Amino acid sequence: MTLASGTGEFGHLLAGHRVAAGLTQEDLAATAGVSLRALGDMERGRTRGPQRRTVRALAAALGLDGAQSAALEGAAQSGRPRGVRQVPPQGQAVGPVVPPAAPAGAGPEPAARSAPEPAAPPAPEPAAPPAPDAAAEPAPPGTPPGALALPRDLADFTAREQALAELAALTADEHPAHPRVVLISGQPGLGKTAFALHAAHALAPAFPDGQLSLDLGGMAATPLAAREALGQVLRALGVADGAVPAGTEERAGLFRALVRDRRLVLVLDNAADEAQVRPLLPGSGPAVTIVTSRHALPGLEAVHRLRLDVLSPAEASALLARIAGPERVEAAPDAAAELARLCGYLPLALRIAGQRLVARPQQPVAQLARQLAAEENRLDLLETGDLAVRPAFELSYRRLPEQSRLVLRRCALTAGADFTASVLARYAGLSAARTELVLEQLVDAGLVQPAAPERYRLHDLVRLYAGERLTVDETAEAVAEARTRAGSWLLREAAAHGLRFDPDHTAAEGAAAAGADSVPLTEAARWLEEEHPEWLAALYRAQREGRHREVIDTAEAMHWFSDRLVSWDLWGEVFQLSVDAARASGDRQAEAVHVNYLAWTYVTCLHRYRRGIELAGEGLALARGLGDHEQQGWALTYLGTGLRHLQRYQEAGESYQRAAEAFAEVDNRAAMIGRLVTLRGAATCLRHLGRAEEAQDSRRRALARALELVERWSSPLMHLMAAVTAHELGQDRAALKRWPAAEKAYRQALVHYEAIGRPDSMTKTLTELGTALIEQGRADEAREILTEALTDLSADGRRGRSPVQGLSD
């Protein structure tokens, strides 16, 4: 009897006995303890001969006598496959090859039906691994099988709509060309497991052959081996203990054969590495595998990567509301928003905060937010029951190599929201190249996040944890040494980049003075902007530690650069620090200079004109005491600018005149620039006094001087002076309603602005040029110009700038 006829006979006998007993398939399946699907496959002849214990369970449920039971067992035995011998290549031993058990619904293997026995000495025939035990077949649709059944879904699962939609779209194809494998990675606490289980529950109706979930123990001291994981999955799929192959490869082969025609979802949670996961991935078929890991598993091929991030503020508040109750959150929306922010919008932290509120029904949301605001207590408070944030980070930290732990700890020393490997290398005491490599490894481990090209960041709670480890794992001396080393380097770099904008230094002189390579101006400006949290923090540390000369020299090196970014409030901090350092060191000359810088800041950047006037008076008194005409000129210039903004134009004009007289006593480039600034300021006062023709004549002389400076020293500062002066000439002509002439002046200003890389003050010129075009009836051209201005203004807003320029004051 062939295998096919054996299985057909068994199915026929079984169906006949069931009908004779008056039982439905549902009745027999329930009584015998087999799945309805497995019973249906047996009766249709689609299952190889079932195992003896399954047949005996069926016979007992049908009430068969001894002869009937024996006949049913005989029919089943005749359908079970036997081993097939193959002739090996010469020199290899002869051994049995066992065909894998076919999945439910597959016919018998062709080799088992037709391969002839080779003419070789007979070998003992092995017991073929039987088909999955019918009594342990996957449960009917909707009923997860065995020990790997999905844990319950979270009733308050919130957000992740886009990720869920992406996953649903990926799994929509019923006959995919390749198996669907989705990798969900990210830092601890993102809710990767909750997302995977929620997704598996959501997919269940479309995958009726079952949903399995297996924790791979990736963060354990000894993660689950692939061989053991395969054994658990095979048993959950219905393979009897005795039929599970011994080796990993054999188990993987049997697993792939079993699932290739099944529509099931397999969740592999908490994966350790690629080697653990690969054997558990189907080779073909409609199954969906969802892998979660804190690691990016970059070596895992042909997978769809779904990287979760923290929740948005609105999603975080919604999650708190679902956990703690909407009425509680709606009663204190601001406190709830602050609570979500302090949790870093991290789902685990939010869940803990929500559960704390549930356990304390009388506690106001604002009270918990106030408690979490203390950074030293935050990780302690983010713990309730068996939920805690700190252990989640601890698991990942303890698995890192020592150098990676060091780099992660030293990340806590950085001052900005993000940082570069080059800056962090100074804190870590490593090369920039080595630091970058370790940071990339920490990104793969889910503890560091890429922020922008070549920049990295830590989640707020990870930063707190790294700071804790810094205190516990390192000495205070080592941390202080790292801060000092990095701080000194940062101040040297800030000075070197700032000197690139000083008209009294050539690029080579500035680079040599700071021991740094010459860099393009755009790169110097970019570095100073992006790294300002780092060098500003270093400036504060130097002041606290009494390194006053470093503070003075750094501020001095950057004072011309400050004219490019006048909207920065931080110039008030920088120059207040340098004034304090000058006073602490008893350097009266430096004090006069930096009090003037501070006066400029209050007048131009902070728009606190009265305080700026007071400081200019202090600077003037200091400069007179020193007999310093140049600093007297600058003090009188800032005094005039403050008065002008207070609309005291007559007094302002007089102050500008006195400043010009002071600058006339000095013969250097700074004094030449000062004379130009005072001439411009006086012309602006004339315009506001209704003397626009005189203002225009003075401004023409000022523009001629500015163009001479550009001709002599083609530096960014000189182009900036020419641009601002041409812009002001356009304003003078606009006041006289001479629109074509105003347009010409504005366009001349734009040429010089373009020469220095479109500083923020260019936006104001574009806007006024648009007005001049409208006044001439050229609306289409004006629309283009104003759109360009709006684009620049939006970009400046993202960078934290405003369309104002210090040298225009």
C-alpha cells in the first residue's frame, strides 16, 4: 500500500466511525483533545499517519472496541513515512536521510513515494520524525497555541498610528514574494514589546493559523540560544518532544518547512543579536515575524526596519489620560504637559507616572510634576511596583564594553542638546575617530541617538542615568580633569574661529594664534553657532575656576563675530563674564573695552536702551581715565545709538559727533570703522529730524568710505559695513519717495550681503526692496522678493536669529 492510499484509508475509517457515533467534527475534536483543523485534515487525507497517542485518543472518544481500534491504528501506521536511503558520493559514508515533516495541507514527499532502494548493504531504518502531533496541532483560528501564546494586549495602548499603518500595509499581501520580517528597534523604554504585541493582536484576524510570542532574553546574562528558541517554537507548532531534531540547523529546517504555508504571526521579543534571530526566520510563505531589540541589528539582512521614537507631546498627554483618567489630566493640562516633558515623552516613564497617579488618587498632577522636576530624584520617582526606568537602562549599560561605558558616561558632561564626536572626544580622552566609532556602537545599542549628520544626542533620562554612573563609577578628580581638558580646548577653538572675523587679524594670524588650522569663514561661523552651548559652558567654568585671562581672551576674539548674530541674548552673558573677569583680575584696560562690548549688547541685542546708555557712560569714564581715545569713541557711539532708539535725535547726533572727534585721534583700522559708524549714525538722526536731503548726502559719503574699506580689506566685516550703509541709503531715498534710486541702493546692499553668505540682516533689505518695487507698480517682482525674504526669515527663525543687524545701529 502506498503512502497516499494509507492516509486515505485512515481518513475514510475515521470519518465513518465519527458519523456512526453521531458526532460532529467539533464534538470529536473537543472530546479527543485535538484541534478542529487537525481533525479535518485527517479526514480529508491531508495529514500523514498521525501518532499512536493521537489515534488512541480518537478511538477512545469514538468508543471503539479492540478490533476497531487496531484497524484504525494499522491504517494510521501504513501512512507514516519511512526513511529514504541515498547513494552518497564516493568516499562518504552511507546514512539515512530523513525527509522533513510536511506542513498541514502538504502532500507526501515525492521521494518517499517513488525513490528506489539503492543496491547497498541494508542499514537499520531510522524512525522517521513524525508529523506534528495531531493532539498538539495549532489551535483553531483566534486561539493561540501552547506556552507561546500572545500575552494580553494593553487596553490603554496609545498612539503609534503611523507605525501600525506601515506594518499593516507591509502584511496586506496574502502571497508575498518574500517572508515579511519587521525589526522594531530603539532605546530602552520606548514600548517596543507593547507595540509588537498590540500589532500581533491587531493582525490576528488576517493570520488565522496562530500568533506566537517568544522572549529571546536579549538583556539577560545568557540570552536564549537559537537552538533552544527553535525547540520552543517547534513544540508550540505541535512537534512532539521526541520528534524535535537535536541540531540547530535541523531544527531551523524543520521550522521553515512547517511555517512555509501557514498564515501566522511570530513575535520574537528582546533579541540579543543577528545570530540569535536568523535561524528563527521563515524561508518563504505568508508568515509575519516581528522582532524587537534594543540593538539596531545592522547585520540582519532583508528586514523591514521600523524604528520607534518617543511620543509627541500630544500623544504623551493622551497616554497619561488613558492611564490616570481623562478628567484628571483635563483638569490640569499645563501640569500634565510638564509631567510628560519631564518623562522625556518616553512611554515607560509615562506609564510609571500614570500608575503613580492611579495609586495616589488624591495627588494633584502638578505635585508629581514638581517632584520630578528635581533631577537628582527623577529616576528614583520613576519607579512603581515592578516598573522602573533605571533598571531598563542598567540592563543595557552592563552589557557594554568598558570603553563604551566610559563614552556613555562622559556624554553626560556635554552641555548642548546634541554634540559631535570631536567635542565628546575631549571629554572622553580618546581620539575623535575612536569616539565616533564607539558612539556608532552606542547608537546600535539604542543608548545614543543620531541627531543630525555627525551629531548625536542622549534622551534626557538616559543622560540622567549616565550622570549617575559618572558619579558612581569615576572619581571626582577624573571628572574634573576631563572637564578642564575639554573646557580649555573649547575656549581655544572658540577663540580661533572668532578671530577669523577680526579685521585686525589675517586668517593665518588668527589660526596661528590659537594653534588651529585655518577654516573657511562659513565653517568658522557654523562651528561657533552649533557649539555655543559647549564653549559658553566652558566660559562659565573658567570664570568660576578663576581662569580670568582665558575668559577675557575668548570674549575679545569673538566680539567682531557677534555682529553677525545680534539676536543672540547670550552675548549679554559672554560680555558680562568678560567684564567680571577683567574686574577680578584688575585689568582696567580690558574692563573699559569689555564694558563697551556690554553696552553694545544692551543697545543692539537686548534692546534695553537705558541700561545700554548707563553702561556706555561707565565705559566712557573708564576710557577717559586711561586716556584711551578709541574706547572713548566706541563708548560715545553706543551712547548715541541708545539715545537715537529713545528718539532723542538731537542728543544722539551730538554724541556721534563727539565720537567722530575721538576716533580722529587714532590711526588704526578699528578707528576707521568707528568713524564710518558714527557718520552713518549721524545721518540717520538727520533723517529722523526731517532733514532727509542732508541725510542722503552724508550717507553717500559714508558709502564711499565703506567701499574704500572693501577695496583695501575685502573681508566679511567690510562687506557687511558696505551692505548696511547701502541699505540705509535706500531708506534715505525712500523717505524722499525716490523709489528707483532706493531700489538701486537696496540692490547694491544685497550684492555685499551675498558676498558674506546672506547674514540675517539681509531679510530686512529684501523686505524694503519689495516695498520699493510695489511703489513702482512692479507687483510680480515684489512678490518674488518678498517670498525670498519670508523664506530667509523662516530659516532665521529656525536658527534662533532675527532680521536685525548690529552695525546698522
